[in-house]
Amino acid sequence: MLVEFNAKFSDLNSGNDSFLAPEDDGIYEVCIANINPKERRKRLRFGITQFVVSLVVLSALLILGADKILRLPLFFLFGAAAAGFFQWRDKT
């Protein structure tokens, strides 16, 4: 039965594989920035500031020897920093 299952599984890949990317047909997406450069700088500044604040809080918690569970909310601070950076980079 195991050999039969392997044969059926291998037969799935013998035909047209729909998981492969289609041939390049020359159609591309264009990314147009929807914010101006001033807003992009503001988001980058927020991301950097949030990252520095998160590092300061993390270092303070490590120096004070706080429990690991108290460091869990830092995930949200680092997440906000990442969101600011990625919004700046992707121009959204």
C-alpha cells in the first residue's frame, strides 16, 4: 500500500505543474508612492526613534534583571519601529 501511495503521489508531478510561476508575459506592476518625501522622512524618524526607545527600555530591563515576561511588551515597541521603517522603505 505504501508503494502504491508513493506512485500516486509521484504521478501528480508528471503533468502540468500549476505551482510553478507562469512564463514571463511582459506585464509588470508599477509601484507609485502615495506619500510625499516629507511624510516618508517623518515615518523614518518615527521608526528610528521608536527603535532607540525600545533599545533603551530593553537595556534598562536587562540591567535591572527584570523577569522575561516583563520584556514581552517590548514586542509591540519593536513592531512599531519596524512598521515605521517599512512604511518609509515601501513609500506607503
